[in-house]
Amino acid sequence: MKLIEGNSGYKVKAPFMIRRKASVNVVPYSDYGMGAVSCMLLFFLCGVLSQANAQYLFQSCDNSNGNYTANSTYNTNLITLLSNLSSNTEINYGFYNFSHGQNADKVSAIGLCRGDVEPNECRSCLKDAGGNITQLCPNQKEATIYYDNCMLRYSNHSIFGVLDISPDFYMANPNNATEVVEFNRVLDDLLRELKGKAASGDSRRKYATDNDTTMNFQTIYGLLQCSPDLTQTDCNDCLDEAITRIPTCCDDRRGGRVVGPSCNIRYENYRFYEQTTIIDPETPPPSTINTSTIKGTYHYI
């Protein structure tokens, strides 16, 4: 296990649990503390740069599923797939599960945005993710990258509807909570409540946020999310696993995250999310999309 600590004191550890063998690279994430100070001094400039050059939190390049070469069919399919994924304007709920190619050269990808991220911002995040991950993992057939607002992963095997715990990471707030017994009691109740709400979502979104307050007036804000292609049972199981890791990663801290490809949780003593975006009730649940084209049209399978 590797641990990286930024100037803000936030810590990233990865991976905590591996279900399949993987070669994992861990890189520094954006520094929240220094970023906040810079924005106070140069608010306008920082706002522009933060949108143009969002920093990823964690990335994994998996060597266990093989490599591809430049200009190969797999490489071409991957580039086409990532472009189709980030440019698709028909989806407004922040979940993309696309595939492209055939047989050994078929690539499957999942793009998932946080439930409070607007569609245009979601596509922008996924576009940045696709550009970065193919540079960070230039020849691995399987890779994953995480941002605050989105997660992108792709593989040469099927990843749709599969519960995956790894590659994962967690982050801990540098500040300790007060009256930790009461804090942890309220936190556990909040996360258990949100777990049920998130898992009961549909095949477009499994996401829930809320807050609660301790007896000494510490407000805790929580966010839980699953990949919507998971069943309700798998989503519950994934979030249960994530919640059990909190004592290891973030014990008695005011905030923390446990993030994996199939689900993630975050809690803080400040509100870090916006109002959940509205999904068109008439939007049909997503099918897996094969972007291999005949006369330029999508194939739904």
C-alpha cells in the first residue's frame, strides 16, 4: 500500500482491497488547501484554470489484462469509444456504458458523473478524463481515472453490471472530530440511511445526499453513489464494504472518502455537493451501447 500526503494534510491511500491482480500507479491529487488560498488571492484566474485543467485524484493502469500498441485496432477503437462517450448529448443523467469494436479488439467503457453535476460539465469532465488516462496509461488495455466530478474506466473485458471493489483509494480529512462517539454514531446512521436511498435508484442513477447534526451541533454531510448498472443488492454490498473501511482510513476524522469503480462514499463537516440534477422522467433507462457503426448509427444491445 502506498500513501501520498498533500500540503493540505489530506491523505490518499490505495489500494485497500484488490479482487483481481493489477499493476497500480498512484499519483498526487490536487491540493485542496493550496488551491483554496490561491483562489482567495486570484479568484477569477483560479476559476478559469480550475475548469480548464481539472486535477484528477487517482489513476490506475492495469497491466494484468494485456497491452496494446500505437495505431493498433484496439487503440483506434479506444480513441473512437472515448470520443463518442464524451460527445454524446442524448444522455443527461451522467452515466455512460459504451462499447466499440469486435472480438479481441472490443473495448468497453463506463463514464460516471456525480449526481449533482450538470450534463455539459459531466461531458467536459469525461473528455478531460479520456485525454489524461490515455497519456498516463499509454498502452494498457484496462485503466481507471477518478476526478471530483467523474470517473472513467475502460477494459478489454466486460465491466457492465459487474461489482468491482478495486482499483480503489481513500482520502481522510486532516482534522479530527470532537466528541467522536456521538460523531461516529450520527455518521453511521446517516451513511446507512443514504445507502438504502442510493441502492434503490434506477438504472440511470443510484445516488443520494443528505446531512445530519450531532448533539453538540456538528453537521455532517454525506454522499453515496453506485454505478447504476449494478443491481440493488450489489449496490448495497458495495456500499457496505466501503462503509466498513471508514475506521481504517478515516477514523474519528471530520471527513473522508472511500472510492472505487463500482461505488463511492464521502462525508465532510461542510457541504461539498450541489443540488442533485433533475432527470427527465421520460428518458428511457440506458442500454449498453455498441458504438461500432453501420451508416453512422448507434447499436443498442
